[in-house]
Amino acid sequence: MQTATSTVPHLDSHVVIYGPAQPADKLLEFVDQYDDTSVGEHLDFVYDPYMRKYARPDGPKLTVSDRREDVMLQPFDSRQRQDVEETKAVEDLRVAVLTKLRRPAQMDSERVYALYQEIPEPRISHLPARLRHQLLAALGMIERKDSKSMLRYFAVVADVKNSGFSLTSYEWNTAMSFATRYVGTSTEVETEAALHIWREMEHDAGVKANEVTFNILFDVASKAGNFTLAEMVYKEMINRGYTFNRYHHVSLIHFFGLKQNGSGVRAAYRHMVEAGEIIDTITLNCVLSSLLRCGEEESAERLYQKMKNSTEAGRNIPDRNYTIQKSITKVLMMFARVAKAHPDMRPSFQHAALLAPDLQTYRILVNWYGIRLGNLPKVVQFLDEMKFFRVPLHGAIFLALFKSFHIHGGAGSDWSAQRLESVWNAFLDALDAKTEGLHITTWMAMAILRAFSRYSNREQMLDIYEALRSRWNLDLVNSQFMLDFLNKVLPKKR
């Protein structure tokens, strides 16, 4: 498995790939075949699987407002004198917030929140309305939502509500997003939290839910397996007259993938193409993942092959970090809006969208063929092609590989100790080279120790643990957790 030991190539982020323009019929050919069914028919089947044609409920129909005078309510008279220290604390916070909004990489959210806490109680009442909303926007700029970032945001939201100020629909949606995405896997707990925020948003605060709200609700209900609720959210959005945008289309593809309905996946993708949305790698990755979840590996591989053929092989694919990806998504949504008004411009917009495989593509494939199927030859092929397309190695790929060794390794397996050692050495080389997106988390360390527990004796396991410990940057709690975990997987002394 020599590909795993290859060094990480340097990406030239200024090189952009443009494949040939893809008209709608060519985009539809990315997915192999379609049934003569619509998205509506598939959703009707979800709602009423026995097709008994029950009458649908009418409502609820809510009338709510989003008044500017409430949103921009000032906490104090601008002519009022303030304490010098309070004024300085507010000004320090303003500088930090504006830095975070304009140059996110130069300001940490924890620092912004720490400066906010330096303001005397009641903190939020010392902030002008504009700074109040900017603070919430800054705290919401998180690449990976977790419990700490969620609690920071909710603490400020609580201060806003307790002081009698209003939240905008954007701020309510951000709170809902935190409540549903701070964990890796959504459950009924996150679904209930989202519904509670939605109810508080509309019934208590009187702020009307928008299309973003419904997309978050649909997404969490789908991922939690509550397909009936997801279908109800979809219907409510339609009843309120909201049109689909890029997020809704991709979520609908994902929804049918979770339902393991391959025909529904194809219908949702066709619906997106026919709606005039710009198709890019993110969309195709969602279709790819959904087809695999439906057990249609052959269809998924054909889609992957067409993604590879859509661009010149071996050219540098631009690196997409969190900020760049958000900007690209906004641009594609803007392209779609313009293309709907001026259809003749759509081919040139589609021409600008990347369709080639990216890191997420290979993450999906390695997770499925490695962790799920244990198909080592396929995994090796994808790693080779990942190198061929100059997609950089990432921690997610190593995590999938170590998990695969733990699940499928053992005596007589293709996932041998020698190959595990090769992957381990490649991981250490990439880690020592400070590869972007690669660091040792508790999940990574646990996967590595589990993988080596299949082949290694006590002394070798201790060496692996020491190599990890000397390179990780874990706090005391997580360090103690890893020590306890080591004791569980460590072979007992004879």
C-alpha cells in the first residue's frame, strides 16, 4: 500500500480547472438512469406509504412580523455618559468583533467572547444595537460547531433575550444550527431542540421562519431518521410559498439517500438540474454518497468516473477552506438566480463550476469501501487517484484507514500489519510536516490504538501511545481520557 506513504503535494491555489461547459442534458447523464417519477410522488409515498390518499391537514397558517424598530432597539441614549472603563471594554470588543468579521483567521471566537465577558453586567445592555448583532455574527462564524462554541453563542443569546432585545431571523437560524450540528450525529434530542427554537422563534418572539429555517429543520429531521417530520417540514415550506434554493435541493437528495431510495435520489437530482441550479462537486458528492447508502455501488462508481472525466487529469484542484467554500456557495446561488432570469447565461455559469473529485469525494469513497466493505484494492485505487488529481492528504482519510484496519484487520487479511505500519509512517511524516487539516484528536488516537491492538504486543502499543502523546495537543481532561482508553486496549501482562 505504497500510496499511503507518498508525501503531501503542495497545491497552487491560483490554478483553477475549467472543464467543458455542461448543458442540462449532460449533467443529467452523470447519473446512470432515471425512473419516470417526480420528487412529489416520492414524498407522497413517504407521507402515505400505503397510498390510501388520506386528506392532508390545512395549516397551521401563521402571520408574524419582523419589525426593524424591535431589532435595532438601542439599549441606551447615545447622549448618556458612560464609565471610562466600560467604554474601553466596549471599544476593545468592537475592534475584536470587526476583526473577526473582516479577517476571520486573525481573531479567535474564544477571544471575542472573553472580551465580552470583561464588560460589567448586564453586558449586552452596554452594547449599541449594531455591535450587538455584529457580536452574534462573529460568534456564529465557526467552521466546526461543537459544544463550547454552542454554549458561547447561547450565553449571548440568553443575555439578549433577558435584556428584552430582539433577535433577527438570521440569529435565530444560527442558534438552531448550533443546536442541531454541535454533535457529529443528529438524534431526536437535536431534533427536539430545533423544534423548540422554531416554536420560540415564531410564537414567542414573533419572528417569521424563512427558507433557511426550514432547511435546517428538514436536515436535522432527516439525519435523525424522523422522515415523517422531514416530509411535514417540506410541505410546510411549500405551503408558505418558499422556493427551493441550492441548500434545499442538496438536502432533498440527501433525504432520499437516508431513506435508501435510489429512485428518489435520481428524481431529486433531476429536479435540481431542471430547476436551473448550478451543479458542482458538492452536489455530485451528495449524489455519490446517497447512491452508496442505497447500495448502488456500480451507479456510484459510474458517477465517480464521469466526475474524473469532467476535468483535465493531473491538474491542480484549488484548495477549498471553510471561508472560500462559503463564498463559492454564495456565488453559485447568485449564478442560479441570475440564470433563472437570463437562461442564456446559464451555460457560462455552469462552465465555471468544478465537477472534479475533491477531498470530500475521496473521503466518501474511502469510508465506504474501506470501513464498510473492507475492499482494500478499491481503497488503494482511490488513494492512487487522489494523488493523481493532487488532492492533499487529510486527517479524515487517515482516520478512515485506521478504522478500516481495526475492523477488517487480522490474520490472513489483506489489511496486514505491514500495510498498517506503512500507513502509520505516512501519518507521522505528514504530521511532522505540519500538513494542513491533520492533527491528533481523541478520535484519531483511539482509531490508531484500536488498529494496532490487532497486531501489537504490550511494548509496541506503549511505543505507539508515546509517539502520539509527544505530538498531540490535548487538554488535561482528554489526555486523561486517552490514558484510560490505553489501559482498556492494552494487552494484559502475562
